Amino acid sequence: MQYWHTIHFTPSDSQELFLVKTFRPHLEKQLWTDTRLRAYFQRVSTEQGNALVLSLFLPSPELDPTFLKNLSKKGELLSEPRVQSAPDEPLSQRWIREFQHITCRVVLDLIAKPNYEYSDARLDVLKLHLVLLRSAGLNQTETADYCNRLLQAQLQSLSDPAQSAALAQELEENIQSQFLFVKDVLDQFYNELNAYDLSKSSWLRWIRGTELIAKGMEQELERYLPLLLNLCSNQMGIYPKDELSSLLILGKGLSSPA
């Protein structure tokens, strides 16, 4: 029997500091050494402010008391940890959890780099998205088209057309100063994905992980791809408006001349 443990938690320090200094070391020692176990996190907004939802897939209905003690020292539990036996979920939901687990491992490795800042996260999330869409079978032009369509759909979901137009204009203005630099980085990264031995890539875990997800989800992948992109941005800590900017940059950066 396996169990999902869910913990709603607000760190006393920044989320990044907690994830790197407390959550990641725990996963390294207790979960990542066992391929049967899973773990991930999500960033959420509550009435009390920003919080984390930690999800752990364990063989025991009891959480490690040392881990819970460490949590109590590092912040506030917003509710009692919830435990449930692993439900008989639809296959697509199991693959979404698997995606979150893979994303968690990759994201924690990224944000643990020395002097890692939000600007680094904004650039890395573009690379994460690129690899995911490539694993989904999209080439460079198709990736640009997909991101443009997804952005337009999200803008059109706003009830006020004037608000949608104003936001689109704001996004365009916000990316102008760094666009050529980011485009060069994306072009170089995309060329590396296609030209080099991927076994030597620092992104190998993400490349192989997203390929596994794409193969496992099969026909369901297209339906859930926007959700996977959003979950990826969430774990990277990307603000909602910057998530839209990411789609705009990918849409323009992969299709526009320098």
C-alpha cells in the first residue's frame, strides 16, 4: 500500500530558501534514492498569503517525525497533514503527478544554484517549456505557433476586450528591452538540443523526463499540455503576468528574425 501525504505550509523565510535548504535535502536523503517514491510541491495563494502545498508519495501512512519537526521550525503548518491511500486515478492524472515529480527534481536543482535569482528563473522556464514542447513533437515553427495561440486564448478569456488589449500591449512593451538577448539564448539552446549528444546535456533529466511523459500520455497530451506548462511555471515561481510574457517571447523569439 502506498499513501499520498499533503502538507499546506507557509515558510517563515522565502519559499526558495525553504525549498533549497530544507525540502530538497529531505528529498535527497529520503525519497530520491528510492525510485518507487514521489514528491512535488505547488505554490498557492491563501487568505494568509503565499503558501506551499507539499505532496509526498510514501509506503507508510505516517510522515517522518523528524521532517515534521523541521517543518515546525521553518514555518507554519496551515492545517494538519492529510493522508490518503493512493487512489485509483485515471491514467492521465497519474502522468500529471509524475510530471510534477520530475519537474520538482529539476526545479530544485536549478534554484539551488549559487546566486540564483528570479531573472535566472524567467530564462530557465523558457528552456523548460522549449524542451517540453519539443518532447510533445512540435518543431521550432510549431512551438512558436502553439505559444502564440495559447497566449491569444488566455488573453481572450478576459471578459473585458479593452482589458485584454491593454494587457497585450503591456506584455509587448515589457519584453522589448531584453528580447534580442533572450532570442539569442533561445536560438542557441534550441540548436544545441538538435545538434549535440543529448547524453552530455545538463538538461538530460528534463529531456528524458518530458519524453517519458509525452509517450505515457499519448493522445491525452495535447489536452493537458497547457496545464503542464502552467505547472512548470508554478514550481519555478513565475508570476502569472510573466507566464504570459513567456508565451509571447517563445511565440516571437522562435519565429522572428534577429
